[in-house]
Amino acid sequence: MNTIRISTLLRFLGLALLAACIYPGHASAQMLQGKFTLPSEARWGQATLPAGEYTFTLDSVSTACPLRIYQGVNNVAMIYAAAQKENYSGPAQLTVVRGRVRALSIPGIGEVLQYSPQHDKSLTAPEEREIAWVVPVGTAGK
């Protein structure tokens, strides 16, 4: 990745961070809502999401409950997590590796929903760090 692309990506992430409002979520039995801004196109499950602003809803935090993603009022994707991890306390964020969403981290409810990478080649940890980026997520329980 050249320095111009990295600089542009960091600028977009900085703007997204300033624009994101992070609210602590509530119990996983209640609906979770959130928003994020993708600085460039990303694949999430079978969906391809162009750069832009999105909102999402999650009725319950489990791999059996779909994450519904909206762009404006249009439902653009419904995605199921492949796995989940508990006891998360870091920032609310999407982790994107090689243009593919790998995880949605939600500290308010202490969960990380993991998504299938859907790529052919397994990457080493240094390769993933080199090509990974995160997108801040604003969340609110309802």
C-alpha cells in the first residue's frame, strides 16, 4: 500500500472517529443500534458495501441473530456472525482486513462478533496487521 493511500485512509478514519458517537449498550436481550462510516468499499459476508455511511440493528447478540445493515432507509445486508467472544472492553469498531469485515466489537455489551474472512489464502499475523484497518462504530442500546 503506498503512502498516499495510507494517508488518505488515516484521514478518513480520523474524520469518522470525530463523527462517531459511542454510547454504552445495554443487555444483549435488548435491541442494539449503531452507525459507522466506511472510507472505502468492503465485503461483509456475501455483501459488498460501497464507501459511505451506514446504520445497523441487532435484536440480540448471538450468532443466530442477523445483523441488519442499512444505508439511509434501505436495508442493504443481513449478516450472521460466524462466532462471538465475550468480555470485550476495547473501543467500538469494525475490523477490516483486505477489504473484508472480520469483526464487530461492541464494548457496551462486552461482545465481539466475528465474521468469516471469505478469502482463499490464510494470512499470517504480520500480513493481517499490514493490511488491516478499523472503523469506529457508534452504538446505542434501545
